[in-house]
Amino acid sequence: MLRSVEITAELTNSLRGESFHNLHWQKKLELSLDCFICQRTGRTTSFQYGQEYALCSADSEHPEHPTAARIAAFDITDEQERTALQVTVDYWWAPFHDAKRNQAAAALSLTPWVRLYLGYYCPQARQSGTFSIQTNMIRPVRDSCGHCDQPLATSKDAPAIRLLT
């Protein structure tokens, strides 16, 4: 069965003017999904926008492998004080039983989480940097430049994950 998940996130921007760091969403993410290929639940699945498949992290018994999933839409809204992201992920899901954990698979993992990546460019150090936000962090989360320590953005709410179909 083809399933779709919508992921939304919003950050409050901290810098403008001379300290502007060109904060931007990177077109990659990690999402917990139940993988019917290796028949394991709660696998970290890595996505890169434009790739026709994702990579399941599997476990020590199964190597990382491609899985039938992709980023279908990647929409960004940038405004003066905030930046928002809306991502749609399509993936193939089939029912199975995870023998190692003794639990049935779900269309969306029982405890879904997502990690989203951001990039920036420090004008003072003239170097780029990255950071990530994820659902299982204590809020608010404030991220700063790794080069000049200027505050970049604040995540007040956890990214939302919603099963569409």
C-alpha cells in the first residue's frame, strides 16, 4: 500500500542585517518507519530530495538497504521573522510482524520521530555550517553558529508528523 506522511516544522529566525547567516533548510531528513523489506519496526530511514528511494538503517543483523520511499514534495516558506517547512514523504508499506520485537508493523511507526537538517553561512568566519532539529528534543531549542556563536534560530514546537493516507 502506498502511504503518505506530511511533516511540518517552523523556526523563529534570530539574525537579520549584518549578522545574516543565510539560514536554509537542507533537502534531506531522517524519519522512523516500519520497513517491510527487513521486517523491522522503528527503523531510521534516510531521505534525500530527488532520490527515487530512501535508505533503511536496518540493524546489526541486516545491512543498510534501499527501501521504497521518497520525498514527494519539499516546500519552504521564508518570512522576516520565521522559516517554515512542509515535506510530503511517500513510501510503500505492507503488514508484517517484527519477530525480534514481537510486535506488528504499523503504517506509521508507533512512536514516530523525524530529524530535519538546516544549513547556514557565517559571514564573519566565511564558512558554512549545519545543525538539525528533531521531534524528541526538549523545547524550546536554540541553535547558534558554530563559528561565531551568534544565535541563529529557535524551535518552539516539535516538528509535526501526520499520516495522510
